[in-house]
Amino acid sequence: MKLKLLIFKIESNRYFSPRMAEKIRGYFGNLYKNDPLFHQHTEDRRLIYHYPRIQYKIIKGIPYIIGLTEGVDALKEKFIEIQQLVLDDKEYEVFQKSIKIEEVSFGTTEDQIQYRFLSPWYALNQDNYKKYLRTNLGTKRIMLLKRILIGNLLSLSKSLREVVTDEIIVGDMNAFEYTFNLDDIPVLGFKGTFQVNFDIPNYLGIGKSVSRGFGTVVKVENQKTRSK
């Protein structure tokens, strides 16, 4: 499957911490209240439960906004308008901005591809969090995380109307715990690397709260390995 992907990079006179991705999401959501693609809510403020077509991220202190499928055209239309960011009543001048649109592959592959989390993977819901805590052995915890990762990819595929007919196989996974704050509440997440026979476009998020920048992955260059 081919997906249309847009990468919108914003360079300002400030360094942005990862937590500011949520504030940027709020800024764009308020700026474009009439377009639910920017904020994932209906007119009566109910959450829209599908994979976000627009995602806000901070990568190495720089804001990125990622659009895919219908989110591409929505972002492209607004590109010229964005001259500044206003976060917590502070103005951040946009010195430079760039936009890149491309078609990318998505779906199962013959090869195992290695990925790295750029931001914490918010993997655990209430139920599997309890399972994770009850599982003391590291190998069993990794097995649980692999199953969750497969579930994430299946849910993502369903949202993007991609039918997965081949088995998704997670190879090596080197995941370590990483605690982060979400709405000022400590949350257990994970960073590290993993291999899977699935093509995930760079900068897409997997897991929960991807619109706020969590679970962002990139391919590890020169690390494709032939499946046995």
C-alpha cells in the first residue's frame, strides 16, 4: 500500500521541549476549530476514535507536524498562513518552515526492518499495564510488548483501510522503561528499538496519544535483515 505523507518542519528562535507538542496541538486545534483533522474532536467536543491524520511532534527541539492521507491536503492549505506560534500567551516567531510531500510504503514486508523510538511508546492500557506488572520475567514482558506492538500495527492498518493478510512477526526488541508525564501524571512508556516485517513510514506514531507525538518511529538505516 502507498500512503501520501507530508512533513511540515517549523524552525523558530526557541528550543522546544517534547512536552510542547501538546501545546502546539492545542494551538492548531484552536486556530482551525472547524476542521476536526487538527484536533480529533467533533463539534460537541467528543473524541474521534481513529488514527490521527495530523500528528504534532518535537524532534531534537524542533516542531514537526506530520500529515497523512486526508491530513496532507489540510496541512498544505495552511502552510502559507503559519507565521508564528502562540503558546501559553508567548509568541514564537517562525524563522523558517519547510514542507515535504511524498508517497511512502505501508504494510507487511518480506524483510525484517529495524526501527527506533524517537519518543516514548505509550503502549500500556489499564488492562495490559496490570499484566505487565504481574509479569516479573524480562523475557515474558518483552513477549507481551511484542503482542501489543502487533495489535498497534493491526489497528493502524484497519484505520487506514489496509487489509493485513500476512502474519506480522516482531523480531528482536530492545525496549527499556521510560517514565514520562501526561497531563502532569507519571506514565510508564518505552523507548529502544525493534524489528518487524512491516513498513512503517518514518515519523509516524504507534500506540496511544500519537497525535501528541508519542510512539514516533524512524527506520534504523542499513538495518534491513532478510527474514528466515
